[in-house]
Amino acid sequence: MTTYDRALVKRLLPAVWDSNYAYGMTDTGPTPGMPRAQVDPAHAGTLFAHIADIKTGWTKAPLRDTERKAILMRYGLDIPEEHVAQMEGVTRQAINYRVKQGVRCIVATLNGEPD
């Protein structure tokens, strides 16, 4: 079982909205001319399990509307915090706080911790 942290959740968040996010992220076979390595079935498919988990975390986490919107704009639409702040009429620090709190809430949800 994976323990999720902020860095992993932030890396996985774009997968909530982009179905092609994982494309090219894993090496599906050995380098041509090299011997095949044995695959450990316990570790196979971890990326896809993480993607399924992050989608569940996004849905189940008790995020405030402001946090959900800030995360969507930052990670779903890839808009820099400065531009999100301008669109929302708040400071960049306010958006940064909303994103951090939202990511923290998703991490807690994925790890089964009370928020």
C-alpha cells in the first residue's frame, strides 16, 4: 500500500482531468538488444493504481469550493498562480494557500486520515 505525500499528489493531479496523462510515463519493455528483466507482479501497474486513487481522492476529499476551484485551475488547466489570483481577484498568496490546503486535504483522504 502506498503512503501518499504532497509531492506525489501534486504530480498525479493532472491525471484527474487528462486521460492521456500517463502516456509515455512508463517504459513498457526492455531496451532493444538487452535481455528481458523479470517483472515483479507486486509492483506492476502501480502508476495506474495511483491514477485511480487520485481520481477517487479528488472526488471524496472534503475540499472547500475555493480550494477545489484553485486546484482545478492550477493543475487541471495549468494556469500559473499569479493568473489564477488575477481571475479570482485575490492575492497570489491566497491562491497558494488554497492549493496547499486542498492538496493537504487530498493527501489526508488518500491516506485514510481524518481531516
